[in-house]
Amino acid sequence: MKHQGTKANAPRVGGVKVDRAGGPGSAKRKASTAEQFTTDDPALKDKSTSTEAQLRKLLALLRQGPKTTVDLRQHAIMMPAARVFQLRHEQNYTINTELVALYDPEGVWHRKCARYHLVEQMSAQAALDFGGAQ
């Protein structure tokens, strides 16, 4: 079955084109990307495209919460999967990947887009403070 959901081919209900929830022009759309990622973290203000700057920016964004490939590309991380791989294998971060269906900012439907979740590791001292001391 072909997906119907962009404005150009939105299904008709009662003779009126109806946009699917979350699609372009939907009332449920989130605020602009700039509004979603407001923070004082200097890594997010860095305009460098060096690998190190992208890794710092990726970590700062993932600490705010899960981010999709589309979200990360809007922050000049053009190859998020490669940066996530580096964080996992070179710096030993635990980052889970989930595949989601979504619309990009241009209204194009993507059936499988990665959403990354950073799993923060508890330090040994924090683990003792949290559950070890009674």
C-alpha cells in the first residue's frame, strides 16, 4: 500500500483535502527547530564542522533528549550515523537506535528514520550514593 499523506496527495474527506496528523501544515506540528533546541550549551553555538565539534554537539543534543537524523542534520551533523558510531565504539557511550516514520521539514514522508537515545552511564560514586549507602 502506498503512503498518502503529503499535502499534494492528501486524501479527500467530504470533498476537502485532509492532512494526516503530524504532516506539513498540521495543527499538531511542533515549534520550529530553532525553538526546540534552545540551550546555553556552547557546543550548540559552534559553527565548526570538524568531527570533534560534531561529536560535542551530538552529545549536547542527545543529553536534551532523543533526536532523529533529520533533527541532527539541521544542526550541521550531516552524517549522524557515523558520529553515533564513533561515540559508541571510540568513546564507549551507550546510544540506542529506534526506527521511526516521520515527515521531514519539507513535508516528505520517511518510512524509516533513525531516532537516537543516549543512555547516561551512572558514575561509580553516584551508584554508591544512589543505592549502595543505607
